Amino acid sequence: MTKKSRQRFVTRHQEVLQLMAALMFLLVVGVYASLTGASAVGLSTSAVWLLIVAAAVGAYMAMNIGANDVANNMGPAVGSGAMTMGWAIFIAAIFEALGAIVAGGDVVGTIKGEIIDPRGVSDPALFAWVMFSALLAGALWLNLATALGAPVSTTHSIVGAVMGAGIAAGGWGLVNWSTIGAIVISWVVSPLAGGAMAAAFLYVIKRSVTYRSDMIEAASRVVPILIAIMVGVYTTYMLLKGLGQLVHVDTVQALAAGVVLAVVVWVLIRKPIASMARRQDNTKKSVNRLFTWPLICSAALLSFAHGANDVANAIGPLAAIYEAVKDGAIATSAGTPMWIMVLGALGLAVGLALYGARLIKTVGKEITELDNMRAYAIAMSATLTVIVASQMGMPVSTTHISIGAVFGVGFLRELLKVNYAKMEHVVRAGHQGVDRDEVEAYLSRFEAAEVSEKKRMLAEMKNRARQREAAAAAEGAVFAKKEQKAFKKAYKKEIVKRSVVMRIVAAWIITVPATAVLAAVLFYIVRAVLD
């Protein structure tokens, strides 16, 4: 057996084991749901079966959320090398589950109230099937997106599914179109905002640290400030989003707490960071090491907040179904039993552990090359954008913001590479006829120079090149075409993989309509079977 054949065999064996583990988890969930349904008073056999199947589908949805959505938090940290894939999955699984159980909320507001008008579906049994169809459609779409390596919004998936099933059950008038319109707008706003902010953060880091001749000295001053800002932003984020169900504070209080903690952290870490920096070499790689632990902590906190918030996409419809079959009523908000919360938490962890590696690799390594500083910029931009958008009442997608931030970092790198290539052309044009070793030595000095010194050196090279061109023209010589193009053309290199970008953006665009159509079809199939 060849090495390639052995690798295929191992891959197939691994896929079979993953599938068996997933099916075993769903089976355990179904058995537990059957026991829960059997213990409830007054439930018919059909209602118990609906609860069993809905619980299994809810667990399936939670698994797909874990497999697809968690990549946004862990992808940059893994891609930068701050942590290995194994540790990322382990840490994310724990903090996702903790977030779902500890801060997931005692009451999950039903998604239906914002997307469809529940008064249009007066029959509790019919409404339960609407939610079931939506849940299954959302889960199937996320499964497909994960298989294709496309990180999509789990919230948009369930929103589109609820909309489609609602239309199938009660017509177009059932849909809250203003909510759907806001979601469509967020397709554009979310990635652009995340990308712009990530690019801005990275550029500030480059100007203040890596563009300095003494990077270590600059890092000893700037990195403690950057880490303190991260602590302040994450404190605010956790108070408003991650711990919103446990700690009730307004925006001003959360910001104040963030500022206070940021100042305290800056006072505590500035000397240790400076001491650590002085022991490093004056290289970009050494500066990157200073961001390792902040990145690991931020990834863990983002996973906690994600578990607390997005678990509702799986257990919200399930809680609504449970309420409908247990009490025979359609509540505007569903009190969520602990077993459903635990189901969602375990589903997130199991899905991440079994299938999360693929999307983590896509986000962290396939879009663009990341290091710790770039991952820091991505984490900060995603968190800040969510905070600002939430306070402005904009329904943005965390997935779109995070992936947009990765795009922003990559496209900024492309822009800077192109600009540097242009500057290098100018330097070479100003050194025409000079010994190659002398040119390379000048380029080395140019690369290590401060920004102001680079400008002075470029001006000198441009002036020298103009003088050479004028002298050549006076002598009747034709300036070489290569030299003429040197001032206009830069080596273009695609640092952001366009094929991956197009695949992800296409998946974003069709998520809501695709899940809507799928949910409507599933609802009609259910009605046909029941009738």
C-alpha cells in the first residue's frame, strides 16, 4: 500500500469514527428526551415522538454550530501559531459549553417573535412543526457549509429557516420584513466594518512597532498599552454580551469597568512586558511572541461569549417546541429547562471536537497568512465592531465581522506589499549602473529605517533617477523601458486567496434564501406526511 493510499484509508477510517460518535450522541439525546417526555403529564404518543425527534435535531443543530461558528474565535489564534489545533479545540469546547450553561440565560426569547408573527399560526401543533422544519433546515445548511469549508452565520441560517417555514405555514404576510431587510444590510455592513477596523489596528501596530528601527524598545512601550486596551474591550464585551444574563449593567457601566480594569492591567504588566521584551532579539518574530498569551485568553473569552449567545440558535426553537407540546400554547418567550441548556452546550462541544478542525483551518490558514499581531488586530476589531453595532441597534453577524476582519488584514498586507515593491523599484532605478552588492546593502538599510528616514531616502533616489533620465535625454539616449516601468509597476502577489473569499461570500449571500426554501420544503413534506 502506497503512502497516499494509507493516508486515504486513515482519513476514511477517521470519518467513519466521527460519524459513529456523532450518531451515538444523537441517540443518547433521543433516549433522554423520550424519558423526559414519558415523565411529563398528559403528553400524547405523537407529542412525545415530536419531542424526541426535535431534541435530536436540536442537538444536531448545536453540533453544526460548534463545527462551523467556533472557527471565528479559534481560527486566527491557530493560524498565527499562538496555539495548536488540539489545544484550540480543547479550550473552545470547554468555554463554549461553560458559556452555554452558565450564561446562556434562563429565558430564551423565541426567534419567531422577531421574524414571523406568531399570531398567524394559532395552532400550537402547527407552530411546533414550523419550528421543527426551521431547526432541521438550519442544521442541514450548516452541515453543508461546513463540508464545503465555508464559515456562515448560524443566526442567519436559523432566521432564514424560520422565515421560510413561517411563509409555508401562514403566507408572506407572516414575515417581519423590516427584520429581514436589516439582516440583508448587515451582509454588507458587517464584513466591511470588521475589515476596516482590523486593517486600522494592524496599521497602527506596524507604524508604532514593526516600522521602528528598534522594534523591541517600541514594543516594550506599546505592547502593554495594546494588551490593556484588549482587556478593557473584552471586559466591556463580556459584561454586555457574554455575561448579559448574569450581570445586568448598562453600556456606560460596562465601559467604565473596562477602562478601570485596563488601567490596572497596564500598571501591572508594563514592567514585566518591558523586561521580557529586552530579552528578545530585535525581530518581528520576537515581537509576535509578546502577543501569544493575550491571544489565547481572548480566544477563550470569545468562545465563552459565543456559547452564551449563539446556543439560542439551536435551543431557542427546541425550547419553543417543548413549550408548545408540553403546555399546548405558543409563548412569546420560552422558559428553557436545564436539560435543554445542557443539550445545547454538549452539542456545541461535540460538534467542535469532531468537525471543527476544518473550518478553523480555513479561517486561520487558507484565507491569508496570519501571525500574532494580525490575529490580535482581528480579535480586537471583531469585538469592538460587535460592541459598537449592538449599541447602535444594528443586527450584525459576528461571523461576517470576524471573517471580514481576516479579509481586511489580508488586503492591507497586499496594499503594503505593493507599496513597498514600488519603493524598491525606485531605489533600484536610482542605483542603475551601481554594483549589485551596494544596491542590496542600501535596500537593507532602507528596510530597517524609520518611516521618516524612508521618505528621505526615497526622495533622494527619485531625484537621482530624474537626473539620470534628464542626462540620458540630453545625450539623445532612450531611457530603458524597464526603467520607465520601474516607477509605475509593482510586483503583484495575491496574499488573500480570491477563490476562498468568493466561496465564503457566495455562501453568505445565499444562506437566508437557501435555508428559507429548504425549511419551506421540509414543512410541506411534514404536512403531507401528517395529513
